[in-house]
Amino acid sequence: MSLQSVDRVSIHVLVDNATDMLSSTPSFVETETAGLRRRGIPLTSAKCLCCAAHGLSCLVTVEKDGERRTLLFDTGPEDYAFERNVTRLGADLGAAEAIMLSHGHWDHAGAMLLALTMIRGRNGGKRVPFYGHPDMFRTRGFIQPDGSVRPMEDVPSPENLTSFGADLVLTRDETMPLDGLFYVSGEIPRVTPFERGYPGQMRRTADLSGWEKDELLMDERFLAVNVAGKGLVVLSACSHAGIINVCHSARARFPDAPLYAVMGGLHLSGGNEAIIDDTVKALRPFNLSVIAAGHCTGWRAMTALANAFGESTLAPSAVGKRYTF
């Protein structure tokens, strides 16, 4: 099956690290408050507003020949932010025909069981295909200065996902959900010399006897759609693989489709602040029309991206924004 081109894609940000109601945006971005006005909500009030949380979730809807198909990309870190934002944004979770979990970190999977419950409560109880990688369920942690390991919360287990109505599609290879309208990548090749994953990350050994290095985070994949007349729109939730490796992988897989936009977390904060300059320089040859960075990108990288590409290209992500390409 080949990736089908679509007439349009809408990406509604349900959870992200920041809210931003007031900044001006390009014409293809609807803000949280603009969405409230469009829905006819007459009063500006805190009771209408979404909340930020450290994580990411997007509802991605493509349109082709008048038909719409929707996939939920990640669910953010916890139930409260997800349910509050979905409700206040009026997001139609019942339209989600599939879920993709980008990688095995709690800040992307914390509301997964609630999301399944909400989707099935609106779709008549139908089971939901769930696209993931078999290694994303390993317990993870990060090494401390004293050599100890601080564990991370696990993502929901395959058994829990199944019991909540998910039909698991766990593979290391690429897949094309919903009749080839979406592309879920396989494992992302690491080709750049400077992108080094998540420094200090560890995971439990298979026999649970100890810890081993897991800095490359090979279970991370990206999502892509091909918009007719524009090109590939790529969602990279955290870019632990490195956003340049992601772009190289997308270009190699679809050499006839230009890269139009990248969206999500670029993980250029913390230990990866050292590669901001290399990343910004390496992004230039891809000639991206839109960089919708958010989540774990970090303010230093956002500043560097703004200085390098300007507001004609950088359109920062925030809760409630809806991007239409």
C-alpha cells in the first residue's frame, strides 16, 4: 500500500506545554480563542480555557474527496489535562478511528486509557486500532549524578490497552493506517553525527535484573501525511531520534514529495541544548515552509529557530491551536 495524497489535513493540538491565546498567528493557524468564537461561545471566561501540561496530544484529521478520517496522535501526560482540553475545545474524539503512540514515555501516554474510553463512548463501542512499537512498554528511567537510576512511570501495558478496547498493531516496521491516508514510520535510521538521542536514559533489562543504556530510544516513530500541492506534513512528538534524522528518513522514504512542514517537540532542551546550532543549520536544506515546534523544544531552541527562520516559517505550537494545511 502506498501513502495516498489528501486534499487537506487539520491538526488540533489537545495537549502541549504552553498556552498562547494572544499572539498573532499565520492564516493557516486557528488559536484557542478563535476556536471558541467560531463555536459561538459568547463569553470569555476561565471556565472556557484549556490548561498546559508537559506532554503532547494532537487530533489529526485528513480530508480526501469529501471524506474525513481521523487519528489520535498521543494523549499527553495525564487524564485531567486531556479530558479538560478535549471537552473545552469541543474536539470530536468519536471520529478517531485509530490511535498512534509515538514512543514509550509517560508524557505521551498518560491519558491513553481515558482516551480509549472517551473514543469508544462516542463511536458506539467499536474497538480502536492502536499503532505502537513492541519495545515501548519497557520500564525507563534516567541516570542520576550519584549513579542511581530514577524510574519513569510506565506507559499502559498491552494487557490494559487491550482490555480498554485497543486492537494492538505492534511492529518495528512502517505501517499505513486508515487505507493508506496516514504513514507511521518504522524505526528511524540514525545518520547524523550530532543527534544523540536522550542522554542519560536507561531502561530495565529484559530479565528485570538491572538497567541498561537506552539513549537512542529506537521505539520512537513519526507520523506523516501527504497533502496534495504542498507535500509531507510530519509529526515528530519528541524527536529523540533527532529532527534532522526524522527529516532525512521522511525524504528517503518519499523522495517525490517535498517536505512541507514539521510539527511537535524537537527535544533541544536540557542536555540537547548543545546541538541547537547544528540542528538549525541542518534544517535549512530541507526548505520547510512551516516549523510548528512545541512541547520539549525549549525556549533557547525556539529563540534560535525564530532568529534563523523568522515568523514566515516558525509557527510555535500551543494548546488549542488548529493547523490546517
